[in-house]
Amino acid sequence: MRSGSRVAAAALVRQRASAILPQVIADATSGDLKRSDSLELERRLTAYLERRVPLWVQALEADDAERGPAIQRLLRTDAEAGEQIPPVILLGTVAIGYRLIESEIRTRAPDFGYSAEALWAEMDLLRRTVGEVRRRQSDGESVA
């Protein structure tokens, strides 16, 4: 059974994604890149995040039995993106996304019937779980 706070956190992210994604991309591509390089990176990051966010939301709202396969789908998307985008940029982009999502949660959680702490706890649990699964995969451990 899905928990209410998981569903609420997923609904918040789903609703605010169109506002969050442009800011993530702008923050991730700010810097010393030539404009043409920056535009290409923006294009690749946009395509990546447009694939990743729905998978993230699915993993976030998944019940415990569905969560493992949902995380695997998410990690496959990350691996595929890693062929086009340097890993440090991918990880930085994801970190920026978490920061912006946390800000949205802190501002909008009451609109979804939960405290910011309850919704962030769901996000953070998924973030840590994905990180642990990624670490085990890179270490060559079996991941169920």
C-alpha cells in the first residue's frame, strides 16, 4: 500500500516540475562554457530530465514492492544519459534538482496536507535508497 506522504510528495514534484526543470538547467549550465556549448548541454540536460523526472516520480510514489524495479528504471536512464553527459554534470544537475525540490517542499507542503518534514523525509529516503543501489551496482554487488 502506498503511503499518503509518498503520494503527496510525488504529486507536489509532478505539479511543480515545469517550474523546477528550467531552473535546474539554468543553474547546471551557468559558468564559463561557450554559448554554443552551453546550448548543446542545455538540450542534452533537458532531454535527460524530461525522461528522468517521470521515472523519479514513479519511484517516489511506488509502494515498497514496486520501488526496486522503479529505481532500476531510473538508474538505467541515468546510465544512458551518462553516455552523452559527463557524470560530474549529471550528479551536479541531480543535486541542484534536490535543492530546488526541497525548497518547493518547504514552501508548498501544507497545500498537499503534510508537513514539509514529512514530504522531505520521503524524498530523502528515495534519494538515499537510489544512491545506495547505485553504489552497490558500481561495486558489483547483486542488487535485488
